[in-house]
Amino acid sequence: MTAPRHLKVFLSSPGDVAEERKAAREILERLPRDPLLTGQITIEIVSWDDPYAPTPLLANLTPQQAIDRGLPRPSDCDLTVVIFWGRMGTPLSEPRKADGTQYFSGTEYEFVDARGAGKPTLLYRRTAKVLIDIDDPDFEGKRQQKRLVDQFFEQFKNADGSISAGYNQYGTVAEFRKDFEAHVKARVRELTTTGGDPLGMSNRLSLRRAQDKPTVSKAYRDWLKAKCASVELLGLRLKQGQAVRLHNVYVPLTTPGSATLEETGKRGRPRADEAEAVTLLLHRLGEGSLYVSGDPGSGKSTFCRWLVWLACEGTVPPAEVDAPDEYRERLPPMLGNRLPLLVYLREFWRRLPDRAQHAALSGQELETLLADWLAEKNIPDLSAEIIAAHFEAGTTLLALDGLDEVPPVRRTMLLG
């Protein structure tokens, strides 16, 4: 059995973000008990204000020298977390930058130390206004602290104002907590990769060897089929005790076909006397991932429910009215024996992290967020471990419904 990997996480910030530091510490302390990481990691939080082992400040050393002597440096840690708001901190007399100038503060020094060693660094900035009492005796000092923070973040901008390096912005402590938990889970899972294999993968691979591949339980299939076939979801009403089922009202969706020059004789366009070729969306999905756009009410949500219902059923039910062959659906073989996941984006998007320029999520981040979100819903036979196993095996069928209900600034994160 592989021993858990020990990770050192350095927590760095000035003193005006105490609530964020507390939240980060709580999240890091419970992370080894996360269902997807249990038994795989231990975490050592490195910080000068460790409530169990505070760093002693010696009279013959500067505060930063005392911290460096008593704690591992950020460059010696696996991950560094840096948080700013309205304070930069106290300038350092020693050590100094390569050009001989002072560091703005110990926090800047710790950030530079981690980045200079090429170590992963999560950088956060609180965007809420810093309120200063005009009668405060230290009014000018606090204004200068805010200017130094602004100056520090200028290094992440190009001359044209574009962002040259990433950092994460948040407005409230609650937002920080949500974002940081998502970020650190994804980052820790990446850090626990050795030789291209996630730590703990051997356990999952042993499970997969024993049962060939992750399975989908009958209880989950039955639950999802019932959800997808619900009359209420379709906005319909029962009349005189007659239930309307999904397959009674579903109409196959199509997309323009890909006619060849030989088939059309005119640069891929159909002749005037020809009907344009169409392809069924279900069949197109059998060839790869699919993005479906359309006006509200055009059938996108119904198609998502139909898709996962078919994946649960394992076959297309007989049509009550015979259709032309080009409109007769067949379940593509590649969609069989998969774990169907129907995700309503109008609910899920609130779990997306805030970040600079709303950069796209990595595949690892999206998988982690989805697994955690779905596992919280207490769905029969659907745990975070089962979802993770299917993601790793490539046996999920993911239907994301309602992209047009996601705020535009967040859509980029999903479309990337």
C-alpha cells in the first residue's frame, strides 16, 4: 500500500486578512479527509501564526529572518498561498531584492521566493473597498499601504493593460472560501501526480482490473430515468389521469449534414431541387462531443433529458409513429455502458470559482467541482468516488443543460 504523500502548504499574507487565513487553514486541515483524497495525502500548514506552534521572534533577528529560521521557506514547500487586501505589510531591511532594493514586505518576499523556485503559487486579492476613517491618525500610512498593494499587482499587467499572469479576485470572505476550496482541491490533485499517474490511482486501477471498468448501478439508472421522464420537468399537466411520458413528446433534433462535393455537385451546397441533408444530433454525438445552440424552447433541454434517459435504458424505444429512415434514431454504441450525468447549469454555475479574466477551467478542476457538487445531492449509488472513477476511465456521459442561463462572464470558464 502506498504511503500518503506529505504536502507542505505555505500560508502568506499581511495582517488585514485574518478571516481569510482562518478559512484557508480550516479548508486545508480537512482536505486529507476529502472523499477523493482520503488516505492519499497529509498536509502541513506552514505559517508564522500557527495556533499550535507560533514562530518565536528573536531580538537579534528581523521578523522575516526569525520566520525563515523557524519555518520552511516557500521555496521548500509544495504550494504557497498568498492573500492581499488593503495592506502590503512592513518593509524588510533584510533580505533584499537582487537589485539591492527593499522588499515591500515579508509577504512580497515570500511570494518572490516561491515563484523564483518555480513552485506552484495561488495568489488572491480582495476587491472590496478599503474603508479608512479620515480622522484616523494613521490615515496617510494606510493610504500608502493600499498604494503599495496596487503597485505590487501592476507587475501582472502588460503595457496594453492585459493580464500577463494569473491571480484570483474575490469580494467577500465567503467567496474566498468557496474559490479557495475549489482551487486547492484541484491543485492538490495535480500535485499528487507522480510520473503522470495521480497518487492513489493504483487503488482505483486495482478496482478497475477487478471489475474491468466502473459500473453504473440499476438503482442509479432507475432514479435518473424517473427524473428525466418527469411530466413536471416538461411543464406539462396530467389530464384525466393520463400520464405523458418523455418518449411520447420528444421530437428528434437535427443539424445540417456534411454533404460532399460528389454528393451535391456544387461546392458542398445542395442543388435547388435537392433537400438539404440533415444529421440527427444523437448520431452526431456518437462521433464526439457536441455543443448545441438554439433559441429558448427549441428543445435543447428535452434533448439532454432524452440523451441520459436513453443511456440509462440502453436502447431507443419503438416509435409510436413510423418515421422516415433519416429521422429514425439509433443509440450510438459509444454511448452505451457509460455513467450519464445530467447537470443543470443554472444551479451548478454558482460553484464556479472567481478568477482573473474568468479563465477557462482545467479538466481536472471541472471534474472535481462536478464530483463534489453531485455527491452532495445524495443521489442513489452516486458518490464522489464513483464519479471520479468514471472520469478517470473516460466512461462518463456528461450532459450540461442551460448554458444560456449562466452569466456571460462565467460561460467562458465552461466553454474553454
